Amino acid sequence: MMRERLLANFYIAFEAVLANKLRSMLTALGIIFGVAAVIAMLAIGAGAQEEILEQIKLVGVNNIIVKPIVEQTDENIGEELGEKEKKKFSPGLTLRDVEAVKKIIPDITKVSPEILLETHIIKGGIRRSAKLVGVEPAYFQISNFELQDGSMFNEQQLIKGEPVCIIGKSVNAKFFPTENPVGKQIKCGNQWLRIVGVLKERLISESSISNLGIRDYNMDVYTPLQTILIRYENRDLITQKMIQNANSNGGGDDEDDLKTTNYHQIDRLVVQVEETEKLNPTADIVSRLLRRRHYDVVDYEITIPELLLKQQQRTKSIFNFVLGAIAGISLLVGGIGIMNIMLASVMERIKEIGLRLSIGAKKDDIIMQFMCEAVMISVSGGIVGVILGVSMALIVSNFADIPTIITFSSILLSFGVAATVGLIFGITPAKKAAEQDPITSLRYE
């Protein structure tokens, strides 16, 4: 019996909604745009969160990065214009600094020095520019690299600087498209290197490359640090050519060129600490240690990518929260719109309400009818809003180059809120309709 009454009231409510299509559609607009905004904002927020987590994986966790810079000379403007401050000497960033960091600073898990050389790869008549990176085993662990084929460098290769290398996935695809490169030779610069391993592909977005200042790792060739120092270049050694250049430079443009010469032995140093809370204190100790070792010449810069990314993540979270709150207000406004229209509908249909009451309908039936109408409008608006929100998220992802992730939970949340809004804001009009006096209602004109 209860089920039949519910179905009958639902049918009456459905007929009433169809009889006023335009009004019902305009009533649902607030719900439609509110639900669409919630889904789109949550999708953008989830996409931003995932992108930042991927960036943290790329730079590693709890890392301090030290990069060398060529010393900038300062000029003092005094009584004699052009009189320059005496230039201080710095040995640059060297492997001796790496050993000092390992020995002196506590709570360090890994230290990874790197040397980066611009070179070219030659194989089978194909020549392409690439980067040759001299590394130690800690580099692959810190950067979360995994092997696809082959093996990592062994101890003998690392110590003796043997001519071996590990290549990125793009190098494999470019120079060895139909064969396994492990054990094959490839020419990097003026040296032939034997390939001992191939790394798995790293998917890197354009925004990650620009924001983090990282390379496309897939096109890199990795070789032991000692291989670079022995077979390619060691900027810590004084060569005959350097002495000749220093003697021949008497000033002018040549002197300016000398100032910009990279005298650092290593091009990057990554220090990994145990806990995130120790990042800032450790970075401060590293800075003071290097300043003392470089004779007060600050020819390096220290950054903590994870903290910068987490700050960026917090900023985006606050921004998404604000946008979500605005979208929630849209849902609230839509609910108020439903209540207003339903109250107006009650005033328009007083005679209909009185007729139903006079032929035996109970107050619960009237409440159920108007509640069904409100929920029907909000649910249909929610369905349209979900479709619109998903479409908006896909459009933003494709045309604005902003990553979006549409989750089932966001769809369920927004749709559930829409249905709840219709239920809550339909109560007052439904009660007002049920409280009408049948006799007065029948006389109402």
C-alpha cells in the first residue's frame, strides 16, 4: 500500500515537472552549474596534485641540490672610478667538497656528484647531440631510475673509469630500434663506450622540464664519474693550455671570457638527508661548509626542490579550496532557487492541493508530491551537471594544457550534494503545501 502511494505521488510530481518544462529547467540551472563547477575544480586540483607528486619523484625525496655558478666580481665605486676589488680565489666545486660533506655532516643518507658534458652520439651514420653525465651509483637511487635491460656499473668499472655507459630509453629507440643495445658500442664525443644497461622510460611533461629546470633524461648517456675525469675532462687539473690562456690574456674582451670559464670540477651535487625536517638545517650547514672551503667566495647556489614543490602544492590546494567553495555556493544558490520556485508553485496550485485533500489525499501525500518534484529537479540537474563538469574537465585538459584527473568520488560527491540540496530545500514548500485548508483552497481564485 505504501509503495503504491509513493508511486502515485511520484507520477503526479513527474507530470507537474513535465507540465512546466521551462520553469523546471531554469530552476535546475543553479544545480547544473554548481555540480559542473565542483567536478571541474576537483579534477583540476587532483591533476595538479598528481603533477607535483610526479615532479617530487623526478627530483627525489629529501634532496638538497648544490649547483656551481661562475663567480661574479663586484666593483667598488670610489674616488678612482674603475678601481676593482681584488678578486678572491676559489677552487670551485670539487670532489674534495663531496668528501668533506660525507665526512662532516651527519644524517646524510646519500651524496651524488655529477659531471655534465655537452657532446654528440654517433652510430651507424646517425649523429645527434646529447648529454654525457658522469655519475655514481647513488645517482640512480636518488632519482628513482630503474633498469629495463642490462645491469648497473660494477665496482671495477667505477674505480678504474672503464669506457662503459648506461643509455636512456630515447637513445635506445633512436640508435638501436631493432636490436638489444646491451654489449654494443656507441661513440660519445671522441670515445667509444660499451653499453651495459638501458633505463626505463621516464615520462616528463613540458611543465616539469621548465619548472624544475631538468633535462629529458631519456636522451642522456650515463657513464661512471671516473670515466669522465680520466677519458674526457677534469676541470680540477691545471693544463698547459690553461696556463697559456692565462698568460695571453692581458685584459679587454679576453679577460671577460676568462671570468666566465667554468672552473668547477663537478656540475651538480645532490645531498639526500634522512628526514624532511632536517632539510633546512642541513642546507645551512652545507652552505657554511662550502663557503669556508671556497674562501668566502659564494660560487654555488643551494636549492631544496621538495620544499619548493610542497609550497607550490599548498598554494594550489588553497586555490582549489577557494574555487571549490565558490562552486559549493553555486549549489547553495541553486537550492535556494528550488525552494523559491517550489514556494511560488504552491501559491499557484492551491486549488489543486485543495482538490487532492478533499478527495482523500493525506497531508503526507502532499508533502511527498512536492518533495518528489524538488528532488526530481535537483537530480536531473545533477545528471546534466555531471556531464557538463566532465566535459569541462576534458576541454581544460586538452586545450589549456592543464592536467586534470576525474575521479568517481568527485562525481559521487557532487551528485549526492545535488540530491541532498533538493531534499533539504524541498521540505519547506512541501510542508507549506500540506498545511493548506482544503475548503479555503477550493474557494481560492
